[in-house]
Amino acid sequence: MTQATQTVDVMRPPFPAEPGAGVYSNKLGMWVFLASDVMFFTALIGSYIVLRFGVTEPWAKPGAVLNVPLTAVNTFLLICSSVSMVKAYAAIADGKKYFLRAVPGKLLRDGGLKFWLLVTMICGAAFVGVQLVEYIKLVGHGFTPSGFREGSLLAEHAAADPVKYGAAAAGMYGSTFFTMTGFHGFHVTCGVISMTYLYFTKVLPEKYSPQDYRGIEVIGLYWHFVDLVWIILFTIVYLI
Amino acid sequence: MTTVAHAPTKAHHEPMSFWRKYIFSTDHKIIGIQFLFVSLFFLLVGGLLAMQIRWQLGFPGKPMPGGGLLPETMIVNGVILPEYYVQLVSMHGTFMVFFAIMPLLVGVYANFLIPLKIGAHDMAFPRINMASFWLAFLAGLIMFASFFVPNGPIRSGWTNYAPLAARPDLSGVTVGQMLWCVSIVVLGLSSVLGSLNYITTVINHRAPGMTWFRMPLSVWALFITAILGVLALPVLQGAAIMLLFDNVLGTHFFDPVAGGQALLWQHLFWFFGHPEVYILILPAMGMVSDIIANGSRKPIFGYHSMVFAIIGIAFLGWLVWGHHMFMSGMNPTLGSTFMVSTLLIAVPSAIKVFNWLGTMWRGNLRFHVPMLNAVGFVSMFTIGGLSGIFMAATPVDIPLHDTQFIVAHIHYVLFGGSLFALFAAMTYWYPKMFGRVMNEPLGKVHFWLTFIFYNMTFFPMHIIGMGGQMRRIYDPTIYDFLKPQQPLNVFISLSAFALFAVQILFAINFLWSLKFGKKAPQNPWDDNGLEWSLPNPAPHGNWERTPNVYRGPYEFSSPEAGSADFLPQNLKLPTDRDPVPATLPAGH
């Protein structure tokens, strides 16, 4: 078997008895995993919807408790990381294994897989970092999973303006906010760890080729999913 | 597991150390056997808990034999304390559902059978498969550990209804509740990893010629079950995480005092819980279909309708969770909706039962031990299904809910259903696992005694349930209206002890045959499945060359078979053409 046919085969189902899913097993497995992850976030988001519409007292106004501008920047960061993920995928599909390479006649240099995956990892890690800073600040102001901490700055504000700060529903607000964003952050962290692992074991040793870049495609699917979940969370938790 | 060592070693597989081969194994067959031993242990634990429950219900206030072994926090002067009784009930349910029946059906037989029956060399992701087993083992250990922590395990039933489960100050359980939640999250991860493996393997790794409608019904059922698992378990994980946070972080998801909703827990739990019910019965149905066709020496009656009935049950299973909550204060209009969708499930279930009967009708019946247990499954599942219709109808459910009638129903479908199917499957595929056959006369004695004592144990529960005895009552003699039923409770308890004792026969048969059973011929049941084209036990990697498949799995008594009355799926007749691997379009 020549090198070429051997490497083409891995991107296809192992025993094409009849056209099944028509994709190789790693990709199919990731799609199935994402289906199950959808159900996981559905449980969390569904509970949020039920609880939010269930409370009779007013919910906190958008931006009263949470830092929307900072999170908007963070959202932009995560979307950028999705773009760079696509660039990484396109780079290896074109066989660009390098970091950066000068292109004659162009000002900007051309990025390869090593560059774009590193950008994705940095954006993802930065997202988690900003979220951690936000958590620390929120807890410092008195916003905790069980509501507004007694005697904190936030509790004083809430006492002065209970409608704006949703004082009566603060327990629900804290419970759902920290659980949903926390588990999303956990997913991003897992993605960054996986990409770092791939970066050192597969990308830097140049194990991927245009004939076999399964790892990049599979982690890319996961990454776009996590990004999509964040866009939903940002909208329903921060903006409305 | 010593007999496995006799497996013929193939030249292309290097010899592996004991640890690599049997402990950290990536071979789907060994992982299935690992699941088998671990879940049989938890089955025993669950059974011992049930015996204590029955002692308390039959002889309330009397010192339990052997009760002195347990600490003062559980048993005082041999008498089971109410707190411990609630823990017994809760942990019996938890162990039996999550760590005995579910891993026995899915962990053992999905792992063991899927690659063997579709002609694959192993699972699509062998290492993920190993992770799935070790996560399940870890989850079992965590759950088991909750017996040994201060205040013991959960006291809120296996369903963990909030706010009791969400508020340690109400339940009096702190660490035990956290361990339950953590264990369930780990188990959910294990199930998801296992299920995505099964789904991928069935879709991508079928041997040439193994088309969708040539798959054995056991594989169909396990495949559909895996889809249910992959979609249902994450919901339970999410719910368990919220419950954990309520206990640990002070969130208020399920605490109505702080604006949470106790009913939300029930919705989440049963949204998972009802598909889970079908996770616990569909694989049993699939394996029983294979065994009944084999024992009847006839093609399965209505193969396609069997497949679509499995799919139909699985689909409807998502729309019926509210029938667990008729009395919860849920909107009554929703109750009617759930009643209709629940009654609809009777249709595909009845299709399956009639097809099994149709398969046996005028068949050349061979009542070997698996067949006996399979027929036991069909009859007991029918009773359990019929009592299910009682409870699906809201007006009937109002008086029956939360009584022993419910206990009778769940045990008719889970013990009479799933466990009889498991006895059938364990005996049937025992030669494939260990290379020996289980003792036939002992197996028959075990079946008949189990069948008799099982019915003596669980049938009277219908009666005392209709008499009003509550499901989790600590002492039935405290109410005057329940006192006349007490002799029946004693009868049930004595039958239950006998039922437990009879299982020792199975344990002896199982363990004795490992070492001293008769050597199995290659195809001990004259079956058509691909797994019997391999030596017993099958070597690592299964086939040296992927087999070709020429027909469906139920070609019994076919005129083409000549003198034999079966026609293996991989046997090429002169009229058969080799399957052409489908060509894929360029790209992917």
C-alpha cells in the first residue's frame, strides 16, 4: 500500500459496508458527544428559563450586577478564537504546517497551522482568565452562588434599589449565573488543555498532513460548539 | 477469569502482561467481563439491602438475624432504625438501577456483543471504552463509600426528591448526599463515553454485507439504547450537579423557600428517568429476541416491525416522563397529555410481545436454560406492562400512586423483565465469554425456583398495594387498616428470602462452571450469529480477516440450509455473491 492511499483511508470509515454516516469514526464520535453535551446544557439552560419565569419578584436588570462591557470584549475574544480555529483547519488542509512564512509582494506574513492554533489557544486561555477575574470581582462585590452576601457593597445597593438589582430573586440569579457560566468555562478550559496537548504531541512534531488532520477537525468541532453555547449564554444571561 | 487464559493467541498479537490484558484492557470482551463481575457484585449488594427491607416489613420491631454486625447508628438491639430503613430503600434502588441492571445490560452486553455480532475487530475507541469502565467502577466505589461516612447514605429515595435531598438540614444527610451526586455525575460521564462508542461502532464498523436490516435485534436494541443513554444521562448529570451545588455551594435551585422549584427536580429527574426505564428494558428485549428465535428454530416473526417497535418505544419514551408526576401538583392538563402518550407505548410493546409469541408459534422449540428464562421474561414483562397501563391512566393512578402496587410493577419489569433476560443472556453467551457451558440441570432448577419464588414475592405486592400499603412505609402495623394485610407481608418476606437463597444456585453454577464446566463446542446453541464463527473464548482482535456477511441473523430451518436447521450469517452458499464494499464519493 502506498503512502498516499494509506493516508487517504484514515479520513474515511474503516469498513464501508454501506454508506453509514460517511465520515470517519473520530468525527462521528465527536458529533455524538456534542449531541450529549447539548442535552447537558439544555438541562442547565432549561432550568434557568423555568426558574427565571417562575420567580414572581423582578429579575436584576441587565448590567446592574454583571459587567456587560468586559464580557462583551470577552465574547469578541472567543469569536475571534473560532475564526482562528477555522484558519488553522484551512491551513493544514492546504498543507501549511509552518508557523509564519513571508509571502513575496505582501506586507503580512502567511500563517500556518502552528500559528493559528496557538492564536486559538491564547484566545481561549485569555477568555478563561478574564472570566476568572470577573468571578473574583463579582464575589468581592458580594455576588455569590447563594445570592448577595450580607453586608456587602452589592447588598447595600440592592437594599436601596431592589427592582434594579432584583434583590428578592438574587438567590436564583446567583445560582443560575455561576452554574451555567462556570460549566461553560470548564468546557473552554478542557478545550484549551486538549489543544495544548495536541500542539505539543502532534502539531509541533508536524504529524498532521493534508491527508490526515483528524485531530484538528475534531477539536475544531468541539471548539465551535463551545463558542456557540457561549453566544447563547451571553445573550440570555447578560443581555436580557 | 482463569479460563480466559486458554484463549488461542494469534501470531499478530504480542503477548501482554496480566495487568495489560485483564485489568487495563482495551479489548471489548475483557471490558465486558470486567463490567460483569463488578455489576454482579453490586447486584449482590442491592439484594442484601432488599433482604433487610423485607425483614423490616415482614417482622417490624423484631431483631434482625445478623443485625448485630451493623453499627448503632443503623441498628439498635437488632432492630432497624427508621433512618436506616429509608437509606436501605434509597440505596437498594440506586444500586440496582445504576450499578447492577444498567451496567449488566449496557456495560456487559453492549461491549461484549456489538463488535462480535457486527463483525468488528473491536470498538471504535478502545481506550475510551476502558475509561468508561474505570469511571463506572469509580462511581460505584464512591456510591458504596457513602455507607461509611457520618450520617450514612441518602435518605430521600433513589429519586432524591427535592427539597428533602436539597436541604441537609431537612434530610440530616450531608456527605452521603454529596457522594450520591458526585457518583452519578461520574457514572453519567462513563455512560456517555460508552454509548458514543457503541453508536460509532455500529454505524462505522459493520462488516461488509452487514446492512442495517441484517443486524441482529440485540444489536439494534443496544444501538437504540446507546442513543437514549447519550441523550438522557447528561440531563441527570446536570440535575445532579445542581443538587450538589444546592448542598455544597448554597445555591437554591430546588429550595422553594428561596425562590427555587422543587418540581423542577422532578421534571429533570424524570426527563432522564423515563428514557432510563427503556435503557433498562430495550437491551433485554433485543437479547431475548435473539434467544427466542434460536430456541424456536424459526426466523423471528416480523423482524422489521421489531426494529420499528424498538425505535418507536425509544422515541415515545421521551414524551412520557410526566406520568411519574401525576400527583406532584403538575398542571392536570399536562397529566392528560402524558396519559395519552404513555398509553401509546403499549402499542409497540404489544407488537413485540405478539411477535415473540408468533416466533414461538409452531416452532421446533428447544427449552434450553436461556430459552426458559427468555420465555419467563416475556410472560413477566407482559404482567408488568399490563400493571403499567393501570398507572398510566390518571384516575386509576390517584389511589395507586406511591403504594406497593408501584413496587410490584417496577419489579415485574425490572426483575421479571430485565433480570430474567440477563439470566438468559448470561447462560447463552457464557461459552463465548469463558469457553465453557454452564450446568444445564442446575440452570433449570434455578430458573423454576426463581420463577416460583419471584411470583410469590412480587405478585402479592399488587394486592397489599391496592389495600393501601405505602411504598416506603417503615412499619405497616402502625395503621389499623393495614394490620389485616400483615400475614401477606410475612408471606412476601419469606418468599423473598427464598428467592434470595435460590440465587446462590446461580452463583454456584456461574463460579463452578468457570473452572469445571463442560468445554463448549464452537457453536453450542446452533446459532447463526457472527460471534459463533470464532473459537470460544474469542481471541483479542476477534477475526484475523473481517468476515463477509451474506444474510440476516434468523435463518433457522431454512430450506437452503440442507441437513442443518440453521444458516450462519457468514456462510457462503454457492448462490451467494460477495458483498461489494460501497464506494464513497471523493472527500468526506
